[in-house]
Amino acid sequence: MQTTELQNIIIRKVLETDDISLLEKIQDFLNSLKEKKTYKLSPSERKIIEEREIHYKTEKKISNEDVFKEIEEML
């Protein structure tokens, strides 16, 4: 079954129902999918990314050992 076929089947079923509770649950579920796609960085993650960007722009090298140490510290 193709995506468009499945979408059409679901749309038909949604249009046929009068169950407000079910429709609200479907809406909540679909809204939650959209929310899950966005990941918010923590302040420490943001700082690390900013530091890496500076290193990249200035072409400074970071050793693998240093990277592994930082990862261990974060965990």
C-alpha cells in the first residue's frame, strides 16, 4: 500500500466518525509527533557546539583523546 492510499483511507475514516473523544485523541497524537521532531539544546550542549564552531572557523584541531574525555565528562 502506498502512502497516499493509506492517507486517503485514514482521512475517510476520520471524516466518517462523530466520536469527539476519538478525534481529540487523534489530534493530540498528531500534535505530539510534530513536537517530538524539535530537540532543544541544553546550555552546556549549546556551549559545546559554539566552541566547536569557533574551532572549525579558526581551523584549530582537537585531538580524539580530548573529544573522548569531554564525552566521558558529560556522561
